[in-house]
Amino acid sequence: MNRSIALNFTLLALLLITPPPLAEGACYSIVVGKAATTDGSVLFGHNEDNNPEDLAGMRGVARVRHAPGEWVTLPGGGRTPQIDTTFAYWCLQMPALDYSDAYLNEHGVALASNNCPSREDMPELTSGGIGGPVLRRLVAERARSAREGVRLVGALVSQFGYTASGRTLVICDPQEGWLVSMVNGKHWVAARVPDDAVAVIANTYTIREVDLADTLNYLGSSDLIDYAVRRGWYEPASGPFNFEAAYADPETREQAGNTHRQWSGLRRICADEVPLPEAARLPFAVRPSVPLSVPDLTQMLRDHYEGTPYRRGSGYDGRSPHEGHTPTICSPRTNSSSIFQLRSAMPIEIGAVWWLALWQPCSTPYLPFYPGAQPVPAELDLAHSRSPGDVIEGNALWELIEGDAPGNGMANAPGTLESAYSIFGRLALWVEADYPERIAGAIALWQESEEASYRFQGTLERYALMEWKAQPAMAAEILKRHSLGTLIGASQRARALMLHD
């Protein structure tokens, strides 16, 4: 009982700690071109950083046929015609937050976004504009490719205007990855990540010099440069047009939480030395020293400035590496981390894998899911999700850890299933409460889970491919059972780790 009370109070204290401002501690993305990976995939990694109490969970939406004459009504009152058929997708949703959803659709188009404030103070909006979850949902429903998604975003932003200060939407498919930077109002620009390169973005624009005549690699508003000149943000005599310099919020673009996080990701993989951000503006993309894989991205997304001038002290100094210095890539605000492995050499149902870590990835494992071949597991379903803070009243938390209360099992009835999100959220909070003593156990947990997944992935997918042409339902069942087994096994080990500390 004393152990239960002590743990409850420790976790409650963690939830009540005021975290660093979101402007310096928000989302983070990595895009790796298909010629820069070990398996020819496009890799897209994303840390979604919000607040510890924010609810999250997965939602699956099926393909839908629509009646002629239907319209989509936007939150501001604008309307756009509905298409004949909207595509199926998985969505990692945070219902209380308008700009945090991540998607993967049936064509292998993946998207998520990074907050990137702009300097725009006179935005043009039509019919209330467009933004929030509706813009990315329309991409998931309609885009067969990343390029189609970029063009759709551009058309909608040009028509209605973007409602937020600024944002970069990352859209990838098995062939290519794009960054689409939107400005409050009707201006936007998109840059394609070169096939042999890696792009990294924190929370300020990274698209710099653009050539809108090169439509293979750039797309954007036709008056992007003229408007910047009229507003006094760009002087043509000063040199080539630089979107980031012209349109980014001047304060945000200099914040260490943005420049240092971008630098730390690039320095891990770049073939050439990356200058410290105090010395130079960082490049949009770099060529990696070696081809990258899913495990390489997990290490980038778990980064705390290890081995750099920005790491506070040595070791953990009795504290978490997330405390006391410039915001880190892996943060207590990271309530989900995703790696989309998008491959064109096999059916999307097998070739598109969503590696998902729930909560901060230094404490929790990346688990493989095949959204094209299965429904959302009940253990991930938004209907069963709770914030870890919702179960710290009285003895409820310890009862859940011990497995003596409702929510301990894997039953599917609503109200009887504790979601994977809350299990791994509690694990992350538990580690954070005594990071130096507990992180080794968490690392051992996720290493065991991930290494088994990596070893078995090739065999699993070859078997699924053998079944796919003749018995696609059997192949889908194989992938479904593998994902669920991996999830359940990791969840059980997480409970055991917390119980037997």
C-alpha cells in the first residue's frame, strides 16, 4: 500500500510540472529518400509533442462511396465538392488538439505536421479558411501519392487560406517525400526531399532557396516572391529568394529548441560535418554517410544531444536527460513517435508499415503495424484510450500495474480494456520519476521487442507475400496476429517492469 501511494504521488507530481513552452519543445520530423535507405523505402519519422494529459488513440476509417452532389463543409463555413470515393486510412488522433493527427492511407500516403510560426500579420481568408484536422483528413481521403497530396493542399490553401500562423505538413509515399510549408493566409511552398538525401525539421521552416520553375522538386504560390517583396520581407538586390528567411517568424527561427534539435538530427547521419547552428543556417537536406534503416531513425527520434556540446553534464547526474537545458528531440511532451516504412516493391498492405512508439520513445518500444491489412487493434483504438493521469486516483494505478483491476486484460468490451497508450504512458512517467535507476530496464524492454521485430520482419513478410495472391485474407490475418502479439507481449513486459522494480 505504501509503495502504491508513493508511486501515485510521484506520478501526479510529474503530471503537474509545467513543461517548457511549446514554441521550443514541439514536434519533430525526419524524411529519408528512397535512395538513402537500406531497403529502397521512403522513411518518415515523426515525434508528436503535446501535453502529458492529452488523450491519443488510433482510429480506422474504411473506403466510402459518396452520392453525387455531396459537399464537404469546412469548420469556418466554406464548402468544397465531395469526391466519388474517399480512401481508407488509419489516423492517430488527439481529439482535443486540432493540429496533431497523423495519417496513413490505403495507397501508402503518410502525413503529419510540425508547427512553424510565420511572420504573416495580414492573412487573407475566404469563408473562414481551412486548417486543423480537416485539411490533412482530405489529403488522407483523396491522395494516391504524396505529390497529389501536395497539389491538393496547395489548391485548398490557395482557395480558402490557411488558418494557423504557419505549419509544415510532411507528406510521403513509397516513391518520394515532400515538405509543404503553409503560411497564415494563401501562401505556401513545397519542396521535394532528394531521393539520396535526408531532411530534418523541428518547429521553424527549413525550405530555403526555391525554384518554382522546377516543378519536379518545388511547387508553391505563384506570387510567393512578389508578396514577400511588397511586405518588405525580401529585397531582390540582396541575393536569391529564401522562403525561410522571408516568411518565418523572426524569433522562432532563432530559438535553440528548433535550431539545436535540427542540428542534432543532421549530425547523427550526415556524411560531412554539420556546423553548429550558432555558426551557420542549417541545410534543408543532407546526404547520409551510410544508407539508413528503421533502427537508425529510432535512435534519431530518441536523441538527447548525447555526445554533443548541448548535453547537460555527464551521464544522468541524478536527473532525466530531458531536464534543465535546451529542449530535446525525445521529450516528456512526446506522446507518440511514428516511423512510416513505405516500400513500393510489394503490395501496400505489406509494404507500408507504421512503427509506433506510444509516449516518449527513449522509454517505450516501437511496435510494427500493417494498417492496410488489418483493422485497428482494440488495444490501440481511440475508444479505449485514457490519459495515464486518469488512473492515478487512489489505488487505481497500482491495481492496474498488478493486473487486479478492470483494464488489465485484452478483452474487447468497452470499459474493460486498458489501451496500449495508457500502459506505455504510465511506463514513461514511471521511468521519468527516477530516470537514472529505471531507464536501463526500459531500454532492455524495448531492445528485446524491437530486435525480435527486426529479425522476424523478413520471414513474416515473405510468408505473407506467398499467401497474398491466392489467399489475401490469410495473409492479412498473419500480419494482424503478428502485430497484436508484439503489442500484447510488450504491454505485459511493461507491466511486469513497473511491478517488480
